[in-house]
Amino acid sequence: MEKCSICGREYPEAALKKMVQISGRKAYLNKICPACQAIVLNNPNYYYLEENKKNG
């Protein structure tokens, strides 16, 4: 169980989405719950984090 970066409620790790918040010249990694994703998606400062997987 991990906490949502916005509301602070605990959710299973699989339910949280990793998103990057751009603020000024800095980027912050946030874990967002399904309820807060609807709010965050309308904010242009948040982007989904895409992780590249290496084969091998």
C-alpha cells in the first residue's frame, strides 16, 4: 500500500499511476490514485511517466 501524492489516501501500488509534475525548472515524480487522475489530467503541468524496458 502506498499513498497518493495528492490526497494522501492509501491504495495498492498497482492502482497508482506514476506521473511527472513540471514546476518551473524542476520535475517531481508523483503517484496519483484513480480519483485524483481526473483532476490532474486537466492540469498541463502533469505528464504520465513512461518507463523504457530493456530486453536482455
